[in-house]
Amino acid sequence: MAELDATNDIQRMQTLLGIELDDADKGRVETYIVQAKQAIMVYISKYLDDNNFPTELNYLVDQLTLAKYNKFHNEGMDSISEEGLSMTFNSNDLKDYLPDIEAWIDSTGKGDLTGNAIGWF
């Protein structure tokens, strides 16, 4: 299994959020980071040589983690509105980033289907 350690990602998330996370929040954000990497790895693991998560996809991890963090206490809701602030949530946050994942796969040169076609004569 790929190395999905989130220790280095926590600092980046604190910077993006603009806050210092307490221990409980750090644990939650670390879980979100690992889950985001696992979700992406489902699509990309067979295209990796060393089974390590590619750093060029960290921006996807950041976006997925931020989306999950913003949903905290609002899980299962489609949207929330409070005092003029409205937020709408996707049921599948990864769906919006599938073109990015496909582009990364294409950039590896390993997404080629040559030799994998099966036909009936």
C-alpha cells in the first residue's frame, strides 16, 4: 500500500485554513487527508512506479480535505444557510476532479490502452 502519511500535509492545511488547528482538529484533518489520498489512489495506483502518492496531486488532496472540513457537523446535508451565508455540498467531492486525475494519468504516458483491446471475429 502506498505511503499516505499526512504529517507534512497538516501544516499546508493550516495555512490554507488560516488557523492554528488544535489536537482534535489536527486528528480530524489528518483523517480527511488520508481519506482523500485513498480515494485518489483508487484511480492512480496502477500508474505509479513506486506506489508513493504523487506530490503534483496535492492540490486535489487540499481541495477534498477543505470540502470535508467545511462539511463537518453538516454531514448528509445538501446545503446549509445561516445568517446570509449559504453553502451547497456535493455528494461526491471527487467527481469534480476526475478530469484532473485523468489528465495526470495521461501525463504519465501509462494510460495508453494499446494492446488491451479485445474483439470478436
